[in-house]
Amino acid sequence: MNNTVKPFIFFLILLIIIAYGSLGSDETAKEFQPFRFGNSDKLMHGIMYFLLTLSLVYGMVKTTGLFHNWQVYVVVIAAPVAYGTIMEILQYALTPDRQAELPDFFANLTGVGLAFLLAFLYYSFKISH
């Protein structure tokens, strides 16, 4: 496997897991859900998109050698947000027992935002020390 794909393996695995969880039946989604409280699926959305974004940051840094670049910022934020939007639209269009929900989208955004903030602070601190 070449060195440009290898750093993105975890990112690609997460894309598949998210697609499976988003586009499967309601029962499939419940099997993936380790938390059992009201709206706990929002927490799962946030966690999955947090991990997705961090794995993308890792891949971008490994392949480009940098993080503090506006083009990297755009990719690291836009790709997970676009993927989450597509998953919500497909969930609405393709699944008979599931629906797209705006709170799910906001949970995805929260996960992406927190991961980006963490990466930004980490790489800022790393550069300054």
C-alpha cells in the first residue's frame, strides 16, 4: 500500500462505519448505539464525526507535513461536514424507517468543530514549543 493511502486507512474505515450506521435499518443503528438514554444518538454522532475529523487531520499532516494551512483547514472541516450532510440526505431518501434530523447534523458539526479545535491547539502548541 502506498504512503499516500496508508495514513487515511482509519479515516476510510470510519467512513464505512458511519455509512453502515446511517443507512442501515433502525435496528442496525440501535446495535451500534452503546449509550442508552434519551437522544444518546446525538452523542454518538458527535463522537463519530470527532473521530472522523481527527483521522482526516492525521492523514493530512502525514501526507502534507503541515496543518497550519488554509487549504488543509478547508479540507479537514468541509469533507466531514459534507459527508454528514450527504448521509442525512441519503438516510431521508433511502431508508424506510429512518429520517434525517437537524439535531443529528448539529451533533456532527459539534464533533467536527471540537476535533478541529483540538488539532488546531495541539499543532499551535507543538510549533511554539
